[in-house]
Amino acid sequence: MSSEHPINPDVVKRPLVICGPSGTGKSTVLTPILKAHPGTFGFSISHTTRSPRAGEENGREYHFVTKDEFMKRVENGEFLEWAQFGGNCYGTTFAALSSLAPKRCILDIELQGILQLREKAHLQTPPLDPVYLFIAPPSLTILKQRLKGRGTETEESMRKRLDAARAEIEFAMTGKHDIVIVNDNVEEARAKLEKVAMGYEGWQSCGDALPEFNIKDLD
């Protein structure tokens, strides 16, 4: 992975929207790309109502706010997208996106946020033209194994994540994502994601076919 080749200017203004179930390894494939191309990407800082985890700082990982403050921002129309996940709210403000220029914006959001963004993106001034990318597991059995292997999930939180995964995969099966990358081999997935993120030649056709999932495997 090299930073010798600059980003394609044609993709800079197109936010890269990454979606995928917990356990697909989104951070594993994305983090090295951000490190290899310093100053190229802006990872929008979301607002959340969840409590900070050990080592997290307000304004760095998230803007931590109360539920009341979050909902006031919703009422004021400040969010480009927002969603409730695992009992907490997460959202991306218009201000967070505009503050990233001239870096390419990367958004890692839940399905609820994807659906809102698809409705609102073209209404912005100027209109946003995101690239929607889905990170898929090689199989749903492997996805469940990865989640269980974390050792951090309760039975209830595991059920919520599997239900969310079901919704995200069912949406992916409609073919509405621009690109799918199957994270079966981490290095190969990382190389494909780098090509898409940087807009290198062939980025629009470098993705994978979505595996033929049996949704019942998530039961």
C-alpha cells in the first residue's frame, strides 16, 4: 500500500459511504488505508448519545451529547442522516461533512442512515453524489462466528446485531449499493477498498458479486 499516487480529483467531492454488518471487518480494512494516505480523507465525526468508552475523547471519536440535545438537533434539521442502534442514537450533521473539504469524506453508517442519505443527498446545494459501498462477510456462518469470537456480546446485544445484519444484507440483496467488497481475504479486500477510495483506474468495476446468502442462517 503506497501513498505515491494521489487521489483521483474526480472522486474527491463524492462521499464514500461504507456500510456492512458488525463483524465484517470494516475497520480492519479501512484503517491502514487512512494511515497510508494521510491528509487525503476526512472521517466525519458523528454525534452520539452513548457514553464514551475508555480512552475516547469528546470531539475526537464522537461528539457525545444527551438524548435531549440530540433530538433537538433532529428537530432543527441539522442531521444529514441519523439512526438508532443498540439503544443509542448516532447521526452525521451537515456541518460535519462541510468541514472536511478539501478531503474526501468517508462515512461509516448504519442502514437507517443509508436510507436517509439516499433521500437527502440530491437535495443539497450543491447536490451530493455519494458512492455506496457494502462490505460483506464471505458467509453468514462466518459472520456469526466473528461476532461470538469477540467475547463482548451479551445474548441480547448479539440478537440486536444479528437482526441489524439481516436488514443490511436484505437491502444489499436489492442491488442498490454501487460496489460490494467481500472481506474473505483481508489483503485483497483492503486493496479493492483502496482502489475505490482513491478513485484509481477501474475503481467502479473492481468489486465482488454478493454471495448467495441464506438469511435463515442468522436465526
